[in-house]
Amino acid sequence: MNSIKTAIFYDGRFYDLVKEDLRVNNTSTLSFNGIKTYLSGALPKIYGSRLTVNITFQGYFRGMFNLSHAEKHFQMNQSRIIKFLRDEKFLADELMYSNIVPYFIPMRKVHNSEEFEEKGVDGMIATQAILKAANNEFDVLVFIGGDADHVSMIQGVHAFGKSTVLIKIPGKNQICSPLLQSEVTHVLEPLKDMKPGWKGSKTDPVHQIFSDKLMRPNY
């Protein structure tokens, strides 16, 4: 084996919340392409220095408002709706130019309430991960998420002899479940790679994870 077939799975809601935490508190944000660059150096340190990382799949999983639900959720506030639409378009651009497959489930209205909730995303992640493990589409599953509900997905992937890696990037209000951390094969903590006084350079893989530059052409 000269390469590590790698699949990257994003729990979109977790990723977005951590990204927003970082943006608000550190004036930086997460980068899809930066995460790939970081993994190209981090995974060979785990699985063998002579191996290269071959990304065979990237998937982003999240609930999504349709426009009518968004209007209700944002109480017909025009500026908030415009921001919502701009944010969703920016996300679509990020996913497209990073070659990430989006998997969206409609947000559901809570019964007898004006609130909405995300349902079914964990199951969708687990289904895709286990199917791809069964079809031998990856050797290593890299997961960006934090909820203990994903433990069964990790166990299902392990049942097919695959390895799992959790990228632990906690935000101010988001934590990675200790149970999830104990279940995966390896935990990577990019923030711990930053030594005291670390400033990094624009070519440093750790720096690029936290870059706010979107890799796309101008248009």
C-alpha cells in the first residue's frame, strides 16, 4: 500500500458552530482545503512516513432551511434573510471548490412550536460511512464532529476493519465528547501542534486549517 485511502466526513452543524466560534473569538475561521493540507502531513506520521494521502471522498452533512421556513425562523426580517441566503451561497461555493459532496436534510418544525430542529443527519452520516467502509472505498475515515451519537457510526466502520481519526477542534461552546474520543482509533488536535508563541507561516499546514481564505476563482 503506497497511499492511504482517506474519506473525510463533516458533521456540518458542528463544523459551522466551531467555525463561527473561531471567527468571533480569534478573527480566523476553518478552511476545508486547509484541513486536507493538514491531513497530508498528519496521517503519514500515524500510518507510515512513506505513504501519501489519497482523498477518495469528502462529505458534508447538515440540516437546511427551505426559504419559507427560513422566513418564518427569521421572522420575516429582511436583513437576516439576506444574510442567511448569502451565507448559504458562500457555503455552496466552499463545498463546490473544495470538491466536497453536500448531503442536506430539510429542517423540521417542532410539533406545536415555532422552533425548528435538525433530524436524521446522524443516521445519514452513519449510512454513508458504513456503506463506503463495506465497499472498501477508504482505509481511514477522518471525522470532524463532536457528538457522542456518532459512536455507533464509528463502531460500524471499525467492524469492516477500517481505522478512524477524529480531528478535535473545539470551539468556545462546542466540545468533542470524551466517549467519541475514546472510540476512535486516533485523535488529532491541531491546536496542540501550535507551540507557545506560535505564529506560523502561510504555508504551514496548521496555519492553513485556520485560514479564512476561500480557494475559488474570482467571478
